Amino acid sequence: MSKTIAHKDKDGGAVDVLVQQIRQYIYENQLAVGDSLPSERDLGTRFAAARNTVREAIRILKAYGVIDVRPKVGAVLVDRHMDAIFDVFSFQIGLSRETFLDIQNFRRLIEVNSVDRLFENLDDDIFAQLAAINEKLRQSDTVEEAAETDFNFHCTLLETTGNRTLVTVYKSMRPMIGRLMETGKETDGLDSTYEAHTGILQALQKRDRLAYMYLMDQHLDHGLNYIENSLGHPRAKENQT
């Protein structure tokens, strides 16, 4: 088996060398998601690296989304490198009205038009999970908790389509979608969201394609009002007069 040897350059240093060595170790030992890396001490012994070098290499691999460090378990391989990239994207993107409107319209495109894949994969267990999430929404004690539960409801719908890329992109927008949802809870409370979700669930249970598309479209369109109110959009003020 051929082996790639990491060379230490002027800028990279010992940490970069060790990161490459650990990645090579993962590849050569065919480690998969859920498998654990050797302990920090074992990694240091195996690659003749100092403790601080090992810890920094682990930190970098975690930032890349390659591993997660768990109590009493250590470094475990995960599959969230795309999540890590989108976390940076979501942090950097501007929170303007135009951005909010673009994202909300994007949500309408994917959440309304995913109806066929959704119906293909929907079963009693998933429906019960969605209903439980909606009940949890009604019992939320804080705006933040309600927004988190609201996001989980919509994310679970998309996960039901089986399209991992779609879900990853949706989760990348979590900071901005969460802000929108928090604004909605502060404006309307929980009742309107709970009732909208209930109607969507009824359409799902009946396998009523047109009803689902209509109700989801109305639900997401209603969210545009939250954006306009929170950012002082002229149309929102006109609607209030």
C-alpha cells in the first residue's frame, strides 16, 4: 500500500504535518463515521508529537468537521465537514432585508415543491414525530426554545425527502431562519405557528398534495410579514394603516 508522507514546510509546522498524518491514518485504517481515534497520548507516541501539537491538530480536525470530541470517549469521526463550511458562510453573510427575503423565498421553493418526495417517504413514525414536535412547540417556555422547535419541524420535513444535500443547505441557514422564527414568535406568539403546522400535518395525513402545497406556501408567505415588520419595510407599515 502506498503511503503519502507529509513534509514539514516553512509555514505549516508540526501541527500541519500531524493533521496530515492523522488523516492518512484514518484512510489507511479505513475508519468510518462513529469510529474512534487513538487517545491523544497514543497519537503523540505513534507520530512522535508533543502533547500541545496533538491537541492543536485535534482542534483543527474538529473545526474541519472531521471529528467530534466527546466526554469519556475522545475523538470520534463524524460527517459534518459541509456543516462546518456552511457555519462560516452563515456567520459572514449579511443580515439585510434583501437577504432575509431571498432566503424565505428559497424556503418556499424547496419546502413547497418537495411535496412528492415527502409523500413517497412519509410513514406513521415520521408523522408521529412531526406531531410530537408541534406539541412541543406549543409548550415552549421561551421564544428561543419555540424558534428551535419550529426549525426542527421544518428540518424534519426536509429530512423526510431523503435529500441530504438539501438538508445540509437548509441547516446552513439556521442562524438567519432562527432569527426570523424568533421574530415571528415575539409578534404572533405560538398559536398561529402551531395552527399552521396542524393544518400542514392534516394535509400530510390525508395525502392531499394540493392542500399541503397551499398551506405551506401560506405559512411561509406569512413569515415575510415578520421580516418586514422587524426591519421597518414600507409595505408592512402600509398594511397596518
